[in-house]
Amino acid sequence: MNFFSSIDSAQVVRLMHPEGITNLSRRRFLSFGAGAVVLGALLPDIPRRAFAAVPNAGPVKPGTRVPAFLLIGKDNSVKLLSPFVEGGQGISTGQAQIVGEELDVNPSRFVVECAPPGPDYAVVGGIRMTGGSFSTRSSYDVLRRMGATARDMFIRAAASRLGVAPASLTTEDGVVIHAASGRRVPYGDIAAEALALEPAENVPLRDPATFRYIRKPMPRLDARDKSTGKAIYAIDQKVDGMLYAAVQHAPHLGTEPENLANEAAVKAMPGVHSVHKLPGAVAVTADSWFRARKAVETLEVRWTQPTPTGFGSVAADYSSGGLLAALKASSGSGISAEQAGDVEAAFASATKVIEAEYDAPYLAHAQLEPPSTIARFNADGTLELWMPNQMPELFQLFASQTAGIPQDRVIIHSPILGGFFGRHFTYGPGNPFPQAILLAKATGKPVKVLWSREEEFKRDALRPLSFSRFSAALDKNGKPVAIKVRTVGEGPLGRYFGEAVAGPADSSAVEGLVEKPYAIPNRSMELVKFPHPVTIAFWRSVGHSMNDYFYEGFFDEMADAGGQDPYALRLELLGDTPRHLNLLRTVGELSGGWKRGPYASADGKRARGVSMASPFGSETATIAEVSLADGQVKVHNLWIAFDPGSIVNPAIVKSQVESAAALGLSATLFEELVYADGVRQSSNFDSYPILARDHMPAVHVEIVESGAPMGGVGEPGLPGIGPAVVNAVAALTGNHVRSLPLAKATFGSR
Amino acid sequence: MAGINVNGRDFEVAAEPDTPLLWVLRDTLGMTGTKYGCGVAMCGACTVLIDGQATRSCQFPLESVGQSRITTIESIEEDEIGRKVVDAWVDIQVPQCGYCQSGQVMAATSLLKQNPHPTDADIADAMTNLCRCGTYNRIADAIRQVAAG
């Protein structure tokens, strides 16, 4: 009863625009206008239908058809159908601000929903996704223009209704006003005729000097619903007549259920409807989820023997320690990710050479909402799905393949996400929707699959375990004149989107190691590709999540080896980059003036570390203050200067930096998903500790708007945290920690 | 059938005695404001008040409910302290993804009902719910705001 062939990973390849993912890729593309063209040229085998869900829709210019975005009620209510899914990053509020500013409707009156699949929403350089800290910066201009175009339509419709010239009309919070006669026409009264008008080209945009909403710290639209239990996530959805399903996943990825010893007894358990074998899993459907879960966990399953390690299968002897050893031992030849100057000559004439190996573990997303999906086959032959996702059209494509029906027969609902951090892309066995589709097909009823926390830990896609070897050449003054990095591993961009998008040296594996702002004249960074057998993931800040720790941690080793203060050395090497210099000085001042320590405090010695990072088009400078308690690291303060170029909502930007800092600290201190004997050793928050209140430091954020092109906001606060903390630990203990998390080690101060 | 009182209303529930209160609330009674996060009473997303005491409902079996009065997030604004907590949560802009916040609001309400002026140590002791968005500092700020009246 093995209904489906597993998702072909090749199908996942080349569906997402590279600009969403990394700096490196972003910089290859000069404008969004060119983006769609370049995408098509670069990736001829893209399943274009993923982005053309409306049959016979003809060519649609994304972001231009006003009725696809705005629903205006007779009561003058405004609903915005957003290209993006809200997962805590505040995108719904930001989109309302951008559109509301130009539409002239107070954003606080907006209701924002994630739009269904459709070509109108492919506003991220020609495709649609929520990720890569890319939503606002990619759609800002398009959605401003859409709002302004809509306002113009309301003015023209009112002019016609009132029999006056459009130029004699103004607007005020959703009302067209004819000042000469005092007449007022609410948008809701003329919505039908306004939205039927042909949109005008080149409607002028509002002068930013007159902005009322953009750049203002507007409250989030969803704060009250989220504080009163009224916000509805995928897990909260219910449809009539649905069965609840729980699953038990194979302990080894790639093995299959062979035999169910007690199937009859389980079928007889209270409320149980049916028992199923699925690819890599068994499932029970029942009239409540608790009954389904109890039953499926009672099933005595014999699984097939683990196969040798391969893509999508994990062998019985696989271990994360073994993989790290293999990465370290690799003698494979590298692909150049960055090359400058004459590295060998610089090393040959060096006064001092230092070397270090850095590694970071597999990480789980551990978002608080466990994944779920409801699948329902409707009488008209359509398949309707309610599921967490960051790319509705891509999920629609894969769902259609699983169900064996045309893509345009799949209806996708994209509820708000109970945290995502990169969790809700298509990760093959890492998503529950194929199971829901198969179970709905098999039972003839709507089915809601919910993964228990334990089953989520078995199948969550993981931030790759990573390894880099550094060496540096110092001159007679103790200044670094050359740096070499050899990275061995794999990034998610190359895994899922191929070399055409990720580049020969997978940008998601090397970002944070390359394009650093420091004036070290001789540089050689190379990537040795080494595939992981496990399902790897995008995880908040992707390659930056470990690489900035590696590089900035090694930077302090270079400083110490040369007898330099790490803050002063950074200032010196930032010589001619005013944006970075300003940011580093800003964080110094924010922290009360740079002091490395150790210095005395009421609760023992403390010390500070500094780091810089350039993630997702934004820039950060971070200082951490730490002490030791019972041999473990305690972080007291994080100071972060953050320059995303320009912003939409300073309050949301600040809260995103706070949130990214917390996740970065969680990974630095505690997180590690270990494989032993081919099996993940974490099954819940007891065996995968995440940051709790007792380790949350004070976080001080200063936003710097340099006026540079708008960068990302959701992820960039994260990468600087690890190195700032580790560098502070080095200042306190003399120990430069080269392997995370810090909880693995016990420290004593020097 | 078991009788339980939730938010001042009596319900008859057909479920096994070992069914966690969480699943009775969510799947039987359709009150989905109380969240499932870990199922092992670690994360606190499922926190409800049982006779005013913050309790993790994922490990609280139906058979233990008895005559206790259960308060969930759905009725939290009917409670004077609960309403102030919600207002502070909105004012301080605590939620991000929001998934843990039902449980956080319940835990904060329980704390403030028993201890109207908690110290930072009291807050640390009472507020052990996990938040993957890391909103811990804002949660503490919101509690302090309510305590300050």
C-alpha cells in the first residue's frame, strides 16, 4: 500500500529565484526588472507552471492587477491579499503600511491574508516566496505602485460618480473628497466600478517626505489576536467530517515499514478508523488526534534494514561525529569562492602563521508549532490543502504530483505560521502534506495529519553540520596580510536549486566567509563539496548562521596572535568603508565605549567580544558581554547596531533584531542535533534544549539608516551573535572556542 | 462521559480518562487558543488555569479535572487581571509568531493574580514557558507594566 513515489529532489531544483537566498547571488542581479528575464535565461528547465496557476491567464505582470490584491467591503473595510505569509516577521503589517500609504487608507484598518497561488503574486523578481529576508525589499516599489494605482482608480470612479474632474478630488483614509462641494465618497461605495477601471500607467507616488505610515513604528495588526488565542494557525484548522491522523516515522531515513505485528489490535482501539503504511512511516486515522497518536504509537512496526548512506538515506552506522571527521579528513579539491592577491607569496614571507579548524553542528528549526496539513478532495475533483508553507505555488506543484491531478486543481490555503525560521520550504520527507494527501485518498475523507513533537524531530530538515579550516599570515607588525579558508560541506541552495542558482561554490555554504569588508589584501577561500545524506535546510540566516561565527572567531585569533586589540584591528582594516566604520563605532558607543576586559563586576569577572556581519544586504556590528557561572557561559548584554539601508517599520525591525539575537544565542549556547547509529538523538525539548528565559540577556538595538539599498531584516541580526559571544569568552578565558555549542565545554577564567 | 467546567460553562465530554485536557479543549470542545507544542509539559504553550493555577494541560488527564474550574485563553479578557495582561501584551508588542503567547498570557495572569507586584526573580520563577522568537524581555516588560498599574 505504498501509494507514492517519494518526491524527486530534482523536481525541487531551480524553482526559487536566487536573489531571495544570499548576498552572493543577489549581487549577481542588478535589478528586479531584469530578474525575471535572467531567471528564465539561467534556468530553462524551471517548471514554469508552478508560477502560472491560473489557467489561460495569459501573461500577467505581477503586482499590477489591483483586484488581485485588494478587496474593499461596502463597509469600507480593506482586505489585502498578500504575496507573503506571516510567520512572526511582521510582514503583514509592513505590507499594509506600504499599500496603505499610497492607497490612502490607515494600515490599522487592514486585514491581511496570504493570497492563494497565482501569477499576480510573483513579485519577488518574477517568482513568489517568503524567505531570504527578502519580502519587503523585493516588493516595496511594486506594492507602493499598486497602492497608488488603486487610489487613482478610486479617484476616477468618484469623479465619474460626482460628475467632476479627477483633479478636483483628494482622498483621506479611504474616502474620496470633493472639497469644493464638501461631498465625500467612501471607497466602499465605488469599489465595484473603481476596480473595473483600467489601471493607469505611471501614477505618481507620494513624496516620502510626506509619509504618514511608512517609517513609522505602527503596532502589528495581529498583536491582539495573538495575545488572546484568536489567531488561527494551520494546526487550528478543522473541516467537516475530517479524520485525525498521527504518524510514526522510520527511525532511519530511507527505511520502509515491512510488517505491522499488531495491526488488528490497533484497529480495534477506541476511535480508530484505519491503519496505513506510508513511505517511510506508518499512520493511524481516528476520530481524535489523541486517539490516533496513541494507536500509532502502539503499532509494533518492523522496518526494512537501513541501506548504506546515500542521498535521502541514512545508514545504521551514520553519526554526526563521523561526518565531521570525514569533512576534516577530506582531501578533495576545492572550488574557489574568492581569490585576491598572491596568497602563497604572503604566507611565504609571513612573520607568523596561525591555523584553526572551526565546526558547527546540525540544527533543528524547533519552531513551536508542530507541522500539520489538512487534505480534502472535493466533489468537483479539486484537492484542497491547509498547510504551513513559504511558497504556495511550489507546494501546489508537488501536491498535484502526489495526488496525480493537474496543478490548477489544487487549492492552497496558507495560514499564519507558528514560527518558521526556514522550516516551511519543500523538504521531501520533511513535510506532512504528502501524507495528508495519501491518507485522504485512501480513506475517502478529509484528513488532518499532525506530527507530534517527537515525529517532527525525526523529520525536520536540518541546518547542515559545517566545517572550515583557516590559516592566516601575519606581518612583523602583527597585522594579517593573508587569509585562507577551506570549507568542506554542502549548502541548501546547491542541494535544492543546483549550481545554476547557487554558483559553482555554493553561496549558501560560503556566505559569511567571503565578501568580508576587511582590507586583508591576499585571500583564498575554497569550497570542497561534500554532500550530506540527511535532509538539509535553510535555517534562519542560512550559511551566515555558522560562517560568520567561524570567520569572526578566527579574526580574534588573528588579533590575539598579532598582539592587537580585536576592536581596534577591525577599525583599522575597515579603513575605507564608511558604512562599516560608522556601524562599528555606533555599537561601541551603544555599549558605553569599547572595553574588552576582563573587568570586575558585582558577580565576578566579565569580558566583551565584538563581531561584524554582512547578511542579506544588511550590515551588523555586535558586542556581547559575558561572565562564567559554574563553568558555563552567561551572557549579560548584547549590543547590536543594525544597518538595513532603509526601513518600513522601525518597531518591527527592532523586534526582529531582538528575535534573531535570541535564536543566535540559543544556537551558540545550547543547540546541537546529534546522529548516533543513524538515528537522531533529540526527540523533544528535553533532548534539544533551546534558549529559555533564564539565559536571555538584555538586548540593545540601534538602527542605523545609511540610505544604502534596502536590505533584509528578519535574519541579519543572528550571525553576529555567536562570534561576539565566543570572542568575549576568549577575552575572559583565553580559550577561542572552535566548536559549538558552548554547552559542550566547561570553562574557567584565566 | 465526564463533566468539566470550562470558562464558567459545563460540558459533557466523551473521551478516555487518560486524554490530556489539552486535546479535550482543542479537538472535543473546539477551543484552539490553547496550543500544542511539546506534549511533555516543557514548553508551556498549552498553559491553562485550573482553579486559578497555571497548569500545562498536555500532561493533565481528563480524569484529574473533577470539579475544578478551568479557564482558557478564550475567556481571559473576562478576567480583570487577564484583560490588563492582554492590554500590556499589545501595548509592549510582545507577540511575533504568536504561537506560544496564549500560554505566556495564561502564565502571566496566574502570576499576577497571586502576586500583584512580582520581583524579577518572581517573574523568572513563574514564567518558564519557551518562546522560539525570544520575546522573553518584552514578556517581562509587559508583566512589570501590569504590576505598576
